[in-house]
Amino acid sequence: MKSLRIVFMGTPEFAVATLGSLLMNGFNVTGVVTVPDKPAGRGRTLQKSAVKVFAESSFLPVLQPSNLKDPDFIRQLISMKPDIFIVVAFRMLPEEVWKIPALGTINLHASLLPDYRGAAPINHAIINGETRTGVTTFLIDNKIDTGKILLREEINIYPFENAGDLHDRMTKLGARLVIRTLAGIVDKSLTPKPQEAFISPDTVLNAAPKIHTEDCIINWDCEAVKIHNLIRGLAPVPGARTIIKNKKDSHTLKIFESIPETEKHSLEPGEIISDGKHYLKIACKKGFINIVTLQLEGKKKMNAIEFLRGFRINGFTAGIS
């Protein structure tokens, strides 16, 4: 099994755990593919992906194609003589790439496929109030997240867990699942199953598209639990946000941690309730969002008590604009 020639493809921190697990388990990783360095920050300094940083520290050859169909890139891949590709949080591969290795191209996905296909499965599972999710390994085909399933492993989502917390737990779970998948491929104990085999007649599949700015805006006309799930599903990044305003000023406020309170009241959605010292609540449908951690634009992240020490909240309301 350890003689397998593996090319690893990935970009963010989520992928690093799997690459590290391959190396720690003695697998022969012959190369790594990741995105080109990108300018970031005020100085627009070129920034390496998390996978590139780890690969370089492990003395692995790194390819950074801007075009995955570039003939030179494909020739370089072929020259590595790969038996298998392992893909974790990378880009959609063209057919001329994923068909190269004899044993196929395996993708690790952060959901129990076929549910939550797409770029942001962890976020959307929490936003939708799911109590369980998981990781899946599957063989890539010519569509996004639709290939035959190799292995799945389930994990619980805890009530006050945010996307960052769940991400960190799933990186380790996913890394272990990839190792088990490789073992099953080598000893031929795995039979790839079409995703349709995991869909019962009453199944409603959820999508997990990329999170955009407009998806982060809080609608205070929703119920408290739904808003709370949005807040934790977008924490720590990109963060759920609202506009707080009075007659003169308006500010963007990000909310990272909250407590949902279901309670009858006669307030308008978006009305802010506070004693100016100890608590900060925003009215919503049939209840309140009790804010625990937040960030005012241009300021550092802080708890509600720290915020109230430096900001006079009386007269402000929350809304979209």
C-alpha cells in the first residue's frame, strides 16, 4: 500500500491535515498541486496557500497551475507517474486531469454525500440547523460532487458549535477516512456505490453553494433559533452581519456568538434592548438574539460588555440598511 504513487491536490487549512496524515502514515506523495500565490493584505504581498506552506516544509515538489488544462501542467502530472490523485478542497478538475491515474481520483468532501454538494457544506449544515453531518470519500467524475461513493463517516453537530469548531473536528475525521479509503482500494475491499443508492424516496437533498456577502446579512424578521444558526454557521468567518443605525449614524456590526431566546413580545424586529452595561439583545420574530461576541467595523472583536463600555447603543436599531 505504501508503494502507491500519490499526487495530492488541495488549498486551505482543511486539506493540510489529510496531506500530513498521508506523510505520517508513510505514503509516497510524489507531488502536490495547489493554487498560485495570491496578493493579500494592505501591502498586496503574495501569499502562499496553507497546503503550499506545508508541502514546502515537507520538501515536496509543488505545482501551481493557473490553467488546469495547460498541456505543460498535464505533462508534469503524467511525469510523476501517479497511481492515484487525492483531492481535498481544491478546484473542479477537467476530465483530462482526473482520468490520468490508473486507480482514479479520490475527493474528500465535508458532508454525507449526496447531501450538501457544493463549496460550503460545513457552513450550510449549521445554518440549516442540522444535528449531524459527516465526511465522504468518492471518485471524481465530470460533475461536481456526484461521483461514486467509497466511504462515509458520520459526526454529530453540537448545539452551540460554530462552523470553525466543526471544521477543526472534521479535518481530523476526514484525514482518517482518506487513509481507510486508500487501504480499502489497495486490498480491493471497497466497492464504489452510486450516490443514488443513498437517496431514499422521501429524501430532500440540500445544496451547499459558496457563501456570498448577501448571504451573511441577518433578517431580523426570522425566529431566534434560525438567526442563531446563521450566526454560528458563519463564525468565525465570514461572520453574520447587520447594520445598526440611529438618526445620524450607521455602522456595520458582525455577530459571532449569540444565545437565542424564544419569548413573546410586542417589539418590532431589529429593536435593540440593552441596559447599556451588561446585556445587548436584538428583537426578532417571537424572541430575541442575546449577543455574546461581536465586532464593530474598524474595531476588534469583543464581548457585549466590552462593546457597551465604549459605545452608546441607546437610540440605535438593527436592520438591512
